[in-house]
Amino acid sequence: MNANLLDQVRTAVETTGRHLADAFTGQHDLTTWDEVVAAIAAADQRSLSVLRPLLEQARPQAGWVEDELEEGPLPDGEWWLTDPVEGAINYVHGIDEWAVTATLVRDNQPVLTVVHLPLAQVTYTAVAGEGAYLNGRRLTVSGKSELRGAFVATGQASPRETAETWEKIGRSLTAMMGVSGVTRASVPPTLLLVQLAAGRLDVFWQHSSVRSGLLAGALLVAEAGGTVSDLDGRAWSLDSTGFLASTPKIHAEAVATLSRLG
């Protein structure tokens, strides 16, 4: 992968992050769901007005994924998959856990990603086959060797979840609480996966597979030496209905816990 392209994408994402941070107040006056939805749409548009032209200039031959909440495979070829405000629900409620992400996908495989957290002033990058980095420092997943002592996390993939998925999330949380160290349930998934890539978190799983929340983190975790699969331990792809990422030594235990839940 051309190093110049990574520099261009990093510049695009960091520039967009500064643009969003300028409008971030750390508080809100939202009172209804309709107001929340409108605020998220406005934040996304503010981000995309900067991010999209810069990415299209950097890689004009790549297509653009319009719906960040879509699931399933993409057509062959190159695509820009972004989350213009990853953690938009946090952003509009004044919570500082949000980011800007951009991932170049080629034939349904992530080949380059940049995740920028503007308020923390940190940027995660990965290129397939070239490692994962945090502000230029190479990342490695933790050496945790047993699930009993693991810090594990999950979250809701999107507001479009079904009652069946909510029920699975509840059962899997209960199961993991019984066998792990500490559990966390939060959004967005990318900000949990970057912690796993950085060696701070040990397991992340999710029911359903919204592309924009998983592809960036999947590449970062894999390039940091982690294991990425579906919930049954098979190779993960955009066809998969579940997602699991972990440090290698406890992956089998995590699969054994989650796969039996159906």
C-alpha cells in the first residue's frame, strides 16, 4: 500500500476531527428521540462535508458506502467505508467517547484504516500486512492467558436491532460475566476494538455485523496480533452474523462460551 495514501487518509480524518471538535460542547439540550436523530444527522453531515471530498480526492477510483449502518458484503472492487462520527450518540449527548474513521475496503477485505479520537488527540492506523499503530507506536494485543482474568466487552451494533438480538446480547453478557474478569457494555464498537488492539482490553464480541463499526477495528486487532472470527470460531467475513476479537491465548475459551448460546 502506498505510504502517501495512508498520510492522505490520516490528514483527512484528523482534519475532519478538528472540524467536529470545534462544534462539540460537552452538553446537550435534547428532549425527544426525534431531536436525537436530527442532531446525529447534523453531526454526520458536518463531518462528511469535510471528510468525503478529501477521501475521494485521495482515492477517486474507490466507491462510497452511503449507509454507515448497512450489513453484508460489498460489491467487488475498492470502497471507502467511513463512520463520520463513530459514537454519534455520545457526541450529541456531550460524552467524549467518539471518533472519525475511514477504512479502504478491497474485495470485502479492509486494507487500510485510520481511527482518530480528536479530544484525546490520538490516531490509530493500520495497513494490511504492515502492523497497527497508535500515534506512530506499534501496537500489540495483551498476553492474557485465561478468560477468568480477562477484561471483556460487547455492545449494541445499531438502533435497528431486533428483539431477538437484544435477547442474545443479554444472554451472552450473563454468560461472560460468569467466566471472565470484568465485563463492559458500551458503544461504539470501534472504540472498544482499538483498546483491544492496544492491549488494554482482551475480548470483544458482538451480535450482528454492521460494517462501519467492525472493519476498522478488525484490521487493527489483526495487525496487532489478535484473533478475529465469528462467534463459532470460523473466519469472520462480511457475511458473518456475529463477531469476536480477542487475544490469541483466550480465543478458544471465548468461542466455547459464546458459541453454545446460539
